[in-house]
Amino acid sequence: MDLSVKEGDNVKAGDIVAKVGNNGYSRHPHIHVGAWKGNIPLQIRFDLKSMGSQLKNLGEEMYYL
């Protein structure tokens, strides 16, 4: 995994926070994400259409939607 942020960094929609590969026993690359604002956990929602466009721009042909 290649992290682009560290604890305490502020991120906004569209920011790349990490690049992942596949290790261990998973079938596909994935990442576990947790987000908090103070003591309150935040819901994380993914815009799959936008993510597909970003992956296509990065040359990840296998994953774009």
C-alpha cells in the first residue's frame, strides 16, 4: 500500500488517500478506511462512476466502470 495522507490530514472529495495492491489472501485489491471527526465516526460513501473515471485516467483498465 502507498499512503498519500497521514493521521490528522484533512481530505476532501476526490483526493487520493492511498494506492493499493493485492496481498494476503484477498481475491482483489482493497483497502479498509475509517474516518472520524473528533469522537464521531463518519459515513464514507464512494461515487463509483467518478472512481471509474479516475482509475481509467491512471491507466487501470481492469477496474474502470
